Amino acid sequence: MNNKDLQERKNKVFARGQGNAYPVYVKEAKNSEIWDVEGNRFIDFGTGIAVCNTGHSHPKIIEAVKNQIEKFSHTCVMVNPYEVAVELAEKLTKLAPGETEKKAIFVTTGAEAVENCVKIARAHTGRRGVIAFNGGFHGRTNLTMALTGKTMPYKKGFGPFPAEIYHLPYPTEFNNTSVKDTLVALKNLFKADILPEDVAAIIIEPIQGEGGFYQTPVELLKELRAICDEHGIILILDEIQTGFARTGKMFCTEYSGIEPDLMTMAKGIAGGYPLSGVVGKAEIMDTPIPGGLGGTYGGSPVACAAGLAVLDVIEEENLIERANEVGAIFSKRLNDLKAKFPDLITDVRNKGAMIALELMKDGDIYNPNVELTKAITANAVEHGLVLLSCGFNSNVIRFLPALTISDETLNEGLDKFDELFTSLVK
């Protein structure tokens, strides 16, 4: 079987809305490398969109999953619970930023985690409004699409969306928006559209994922914390893409020093097994009545066992420190490339191993180079790479390597990227 035949088979039975970035069908994946059904090798700079922080097929995670499967695979944590879920919740509530007593719930996807945050915030406050940010991404369900601040391709054809969702401008140099502009917009929102006492929650990513890997200014997070405290609003930090050592901290929120009321967790939580969660202040988390939160597959014992192994690997292999080392290597190499092509590369930015390369035309930072971005991702497989793009203006290459990647493989991949980039612009 080859990639072409498999793609033809897929196109016949998959709805086109669930497309795939590459017609490359995986046969095996280990650490930071993927082999397809034709035997081709690829260096994976996407890790399933920041899911396999601990690399593909980590032996400790495989062992944990096998041990759990031999015992049982499902009973439903809301019917007959199990120790692995309790133990994982114990650890995550201790790891979450802040000193306030925490509690947790487990669900299955990042979007479910976000939706449950909104449910909990509305139940606790008795309010209806939720404020999000332009460029933010929170999921593909109807509610989370409404929260997401980017129309294409996420919202096209799917409306109407839930009411009482509001968006603020997100501060970045490239959108010509400052923190002051954002805060003024919030004050105007309170005057024009919704009173602060009617707002249940404000949700924000500490680094925008789909929006372009822009880092939320600490100043803004601190101001939002103060505004939420003043008005009794729940502050939700969406750590779905930034958590579990990705940014050089266990959770990116730690850089700001603030304590969120609720926090979403997913992606890197379980090394590729479907699991997500909400961790938040116990008083707030306990507001919904029994049965108000949950889901049949939420807190799968297999995924929870994987999640415990992930935490062990992060600690034993010093992956928080390693994320910073990986990020430093990327930063050096990509800035070298920027020096060669100053009129094409707008910016290189990273927080740990969450790395972005933003592209422009003719040295104009307000003229995004969408065409070059598409060309880079389209031609990546020919150079043995898996690459992802993102950005509010669709002009950012994002790098999400496994934190377990070796220096040798990392530099090999960056050599390939340098060749790919150069081949397209010369």
C-alpha cells in the first residue's frame, strides 16, 4: 500500500472538512521521527499539534498503557472510578499555578475542557457573558467556535453561534495594537455592550496557538487578573497548547505570577492518548451539582495511566529545562536565517520549545506573506519534514518539536528547513 492509494481511499469515506495537511500515511513513529507506509523518514516538527511533548512511542508511556489495558480499559469514571484518575488529579491540582486549593475534572478533548470552563463559570457567577480575544483558538464545537477569534476555516458555514460572546483586540506589534488599546477596548465593551456584573468569564491563552504564537504580555495578564477580581469575573487561562513543559515551565501561566480561577489542560497531558481536563479553585469547581459535569469517556483509565507516565518522564528527563535548550537552538538557527533574508522574515519568537517564524513581503511587517507560508508547508515533505503553519494572517510557521528530540536530529531538521526555505526564495 502506498500514500497515493490510501489518500484516494480516505477521500472516498472521510468528509472533506476533516482534511489532512499531508498525504503521508504513518506506519511507525519514534521520538521525533516518523516513517510512512512507503518507508520514507520525516523529522516531526509538529508532534501532532503539540501533543507528543514526550516524543512518539515513549517506552515508559507504552509500558504504563499496556499495564492498564491488561487490567481494564473502561468503566466510566462517573460510574465506577479508579485510582489512576484520582492520582492524576492529585498531581495536577498540586502542579497548577497558585496556592489556592484546587479541584479537577477530566474530559476527552480540548474543546470539552473549554466548554466545561464556561459551564462552571456561568454556574458559579450566575452570569451569561464570556469575553475572548481576536486570534484566539479554543476549539471547533459550536460554543468554542464562537469563542475562537478567527473566521477561516473554523467558522465558515457553521453559524449561528451562541450569543453573549464578545471579542477584544489582542495586543501585538504586527496588528498595531498595544496593551493599553486592549484595556481601553475592554472598558468600552463594559460601557457599550455588556456590564461587568453580567460577565461570567474572560478566557485567554498565555501564548496564542492558532493565532500565531504571540506571547500574551504579562502586563495584560496582571491587569485582567485585577479587573476580574474587582468585578467578580472568572479568569480562564487556556493552557491546552502551552502546557506540560512546552514553554519551559510546566504551565506557561507561571511566567506571569498570576493565579487563574480555571485552567484548561489537554494536548501534551497524556502523550497522545485522548484526555483533557479543567483544574481550578475548589470553591468555583464545586459549584455545579453532581452529574452536571463529565462525559462517558472522560478520564479514560488508559489515558490517565499515560498521563501519570508523562509527568514522570517530564521530571525524570528534565523536559522543562530541555524545552528551553531546544528553544535556544531554534532561536539561534532561525535568527541566522532571518539575517540572510531580512525582507522576508518578520520575526523569530519562542517561549521554550514553542517557536514561530513570521513571514512578510518586501520588508513590510504589515504585509503578511501568506503565499510563502503555504509553499513552505506544501513542500516540507519533499525535504523530509513535518511542519505546521498558523497565524491570524496565516503567515507563521510554527515549530513544536518533541522535547525529547536529540540535538543531532534537531539540527538535521533545521538543516532541512534551511534548504527548504532557501530553495523557495532564490
